[in-house]
Amino acid sequence: MSAGAPLLVVEDLKKYYPVRGGVFAAKVGDVHAVEGVTFTVAAGETLGLVGESGCGKSTLGRTIMRLEEPTSGRVLFEGKDVAYASKTELFQIRRDIQAIFQDPYSSLNPRMTVGEIVREPLEVHGMGTKAEQIEKVRALLETVGLTGEMLDRYPHEFSGGQRQRVGVARALALDPKLVIADEPVSALDVSVRSQILNLMVRLQKERNLAYIFISHDLSVVEHISDSIAIMYLGRIVEIGPADEVFANPSHPYTRVLIGAIPVADPTRKRSSEPLPGEAPSPISPPPGCPFHPRCSFAIDACRAAVPPLEPAPTNAGGARPHLAACIRKHEI
Amino acid sequence: MALLEIDDLAIGFQTEAGLLRAVDGVSLRLEKGRTLGLVGESGCGKSVTASSILRLVPSPPGKYLGGQIRFNGVDILALPASELPKIRGKDIAMIFQDPMTSLNPVFTIEKQLGEVLALRFGLDKHAARARSVEMLGTVGIPEPEQRIGAYPHELSGGMKQRVMIAMALMCEPQLLIADEPTTALDVTVQAQVLNLIRALQQRMGAAVLFITHDMGVVAEMCDEVAVMYAGRIVEQGNVFAIFKDAQHPYTKGLLRSLPRKGGAKKAELPTIEGVVPSLLNPPAHCRFADRCWKRKRLPETDQKRCFSEDPKLRPAGESFAACHFPVGGEQL
């Protein structure tokens, strides 16, 4: 981890969506999509953001890029507040923060050639002459394992894996410092998935890129992440160095999640009983710990207050502390 | 006689570019009470094979080009269309990947389950309702008396998949075809659904044909595995044998490209280079030869064989592999 201030600081970030109902579409409540999230990402580091559908991980990613306006809280990128940046400041910041999306079929404009798709960010930001831009696009395509001749082809002529390479090339066009990758390999076949993961790891080393890697696939996250944050119902319930979190999960939800992954080894069976029930609605989250209605360790105190993120029992106290939001973390 | 016997099945699709041979000579056996995993990547023909068992391949553009599917000795492909409803949903039930689209959005759950019971067992409305409520309870839907009046959009993805499973199992089928039943679900919900399928299978003694691309799910659920590549079965055998010592280079490559638990962080994952051959005009030799890591290690004279002869499925190690030079103990 590099010294000095982290690249990205997210502080108590909240994103609510109003729920409207009734005759005059009056506001009747809020969807608490992101509920007070705090973390940092250092240059060249990968933070894996894990959770199930509806936990707010994608909204969190979008709010950091300010594709969504935050309800409250701060997002500092190199010390500049993204959340309150003016249009011109935001334009600058967006050069440094880029995104890769899940679906390589819908995230590329079918009417544009691959060359145009990758060149567009360069054009928007006025980087060099057209000839220089095309030269750069050619180099980018080669960097991601495609060839310069593919410049004039359309997305439909490419396979899923190749399209995702185009998505990576587009994200890299402006030499960003942080890439937010939202389920970048979930739509890909196993053999192609490992190619894209290898590519992302290689690019990170070459360019000192930081990633926020959003995924529901824990085995992929474990492979690629330095730190890992587990989200449940809009909150981070556990965060820490990836190896630490996997070796000593300190939140009951993390344990269930790790235990629920089928292991590609028929001699080993899944370790835990499946979680009962379903995640509660983020419109009316339960009082206290959001996980208590499904937690086998829950006691009365769990219903009283939201537990803060505190050092886990095995926290070694390094640069990246291991934190868990569970009042019984020392007992389980 | 096995419960399900597929012999040399071939299915094509008439496309503008010509006849696409999606399934090209597939043979399978499935015994009563056993679970067979049909594995492979997008476009390998696994879903087409599965739907053909219920003659669900749309025709046109689909076309049965040859082969036999015998269920309890009866050739399904030779049955007149009027006989099909006697098999569909009664002796053979199917669960699809996407529970969002496989339920009818304009009818309540009660109506949809009731229809099945009326057709299969001739139950009247009251009896059907009682049986439906009981079954919804069995598949783990809370408050089944209330939920039975719900429309599909009022249920979550996991709940809809449970309704589909309830519908499939209410008929007490001898064969359950599950086509990626948990792919659209979260891991904790997936764990619940897999447990449910297994528990109900054990109780009813049904055979299960499990179509998936997830090697973890295969390892957990299946007794036997058949691996498909480009419309063919390239390897088949006992689940332990396949995961321990896969004999086809493709199977071996697939298994090795998964990130391993506790594996070296950000280490380069083995990949399978290249792309699947076009099924419009598949090569007359081994379809994997182009991409094969094992072939590249062979002396020139042996490689010629990979590019001239079409390998047939034959015993290799503890499984069956369609390869001239099975892996043996070699590592990738």
C-alpha cells in the first residue's frame, strides 16, 4: 500500500430514494439503498464490494461516480469532494474515475464501431488530434488483447469476452486512477472469465490502477481483492484485508455467505446450513442490526441499536484494519 | 433399461447463414434416482439437449436431425404431438433458469398451481388449493395461505423459483429437468433451493438432469457429469473421477480456470485461449484441437491426428473422454 493519503475516501455516504404513493404521489417513505457507508481505497489497490441483490453495492458504486446524487455524506477523490464538485470539477474528476459494467451486450452502443466507442472519451475530453486519438485507440485495443484491425468492426461481431475487453479499453482511454467495475465478469463463461480477470490484474500492475470490484461471486473477489467489504441492506457489516476476512469472518452474515458458495470439489460439502428467510425490505429496514431477523446468534440487544463497525477479534491493527459490525463478534 | 436414454441425438437450427448443428450426436443415460449434471459454456448445446427431451425445441427454426430419446423405453421423438401432454409435467417436469418469465404474470399462483393439479390428478378447486398450500409450505414459502393469492410480480426471484419447483414436484415426476435453476439467484438463496431440490429428490426418488455452467453446483449436486463442447459430449463419468482426474483437456482446462480457494492472490489464472468453432460448419476433426493445450505439447505426427480424425467417446482413466490423447496425470 502506498504511503500518504488514500486515493478515495468515502465517509458516511447515504443514498435514499423516495417512495411515492397515494393520490398526489406524496412521499410515503424512503428506500435506504446506501445507509452510512465509510471506507477508503489506496492507489493500486483493489477493494472487493460483496453482497446480494438489493444490498446497495451497485448504487454505492454509482454514487461514488456521482451517476447518482448522494443524499448525504462525502466522497473525496484525491482530496476533492466528488459529491459537491461543480460541473467543471466533476468533468476533471471523471477522467480519473472510470467504470466497467456487467453486461458487455448492452453497455456498448451497437451503432458505433469499436474504434468510435473507445475513442469517444478521448474526443469528449479533447485529448489530442483525431489522428493521435486513433493511434491511442489502436494501442489500447492491443493492450487489452484485441488487434488494431478490429477498429472498424461493430460490437455484434464480437464474442462476450471480446466485448468486455472493449469495455476495459474504453475505461482505460483516459488513463484513470480508479476503475469501478460492477460485476465485470458475471455474464461471462468460466474460461473467458479467467482471461478478463488476468487482464484486469495485469493492467492494475502496469498502471497502478485502483479497483472497486463489485461482485456477488466470492471466489472471484477473493482472487482479485486486497481488501473486501461485505454489504447487507445498505450497510457495510464487515471490512478488512481479503485474506483476513476469508480466514476469520467475524460477522455472522459473512460466515453464511462464505459457507453458501458451492465448492468445486465433490469431496467437500458446503459448510453451513442455508440462511433462513429473505433480506428485509430496504424501505422499512428492521431496527437495530439489519441482519438480526435472520441471524442465529441474535439476542435482544441486537434489536436495540445498529452495531458500529469495530475491530474484529483477530484484527492485527495494520494499515487496513479488520472491522465487523456485530456486538457478539467475540462470542461467535 | 435406464429411465432416460438418449442416443446419437442431433438437432439443428435453420439460420440465414445455413444449418447450425447445435446438438451433434449426443448420447446419455440416466438411471432412476440419480442426478446427472450436463455442463458446458454458452452455446455448447446443453439447454437444447434438455429442452428436446420434452420436445420443447421450437420448430421451425429447430429441427430434429436424428437420434432417439427414450423415456421408460418409449421413443419421445416418435410420439404423435397429441401424446406429449401426457408426458410433459407428469412423468417429466422442467424448471427453467428464469423464474421471472416462466410464470404467467396475469394469473395468481393459486390458479397456476391449481391448473396443474386439475390436469394431472383431476382435483377440484378446494382439493387443489389445499394441496397447493401444502406444497408451497414444503418448498419453504412462508405464510402459504396468503401467498397463494399473490401474482408472480408480488414475489421475489427466490420465491418465484420455489413456486416453479413446487409446480414441478407436485406432479411427482420420475424425471426432473433443471435448466440452470439457480443461476439468477443469490448465493444464500441458491443454497436454499439446492437443498430443497435434493431433499425432494430423495423423498420422491426422482432422477434429475441438472444443466449448469457452475462447477461448484455440479460438485455439490451430481452423481454423474457429462461435459459438452460445441454440440458434443467430450467427457462423461462419475463426479469424483471428473473432478479428481479429468481426462479431456477441455474439462481439465475448465476446472483449472476457476479461482481456487486460498489460491495465490492475483496470480495468473489458467485460461483456454481461442474461441469455440462455428457450428454452421464445424471441423471434421476434434472440435477442441485448435484451442487444446495438450495437443500443443504433442509431437508433430500426433498433432496431425487431432486435425484429421474425429475422436469418439471412449474409456480414459476413470471416465470416458472424446480425445485421441487423454490427459492422464498430466497437469496444465
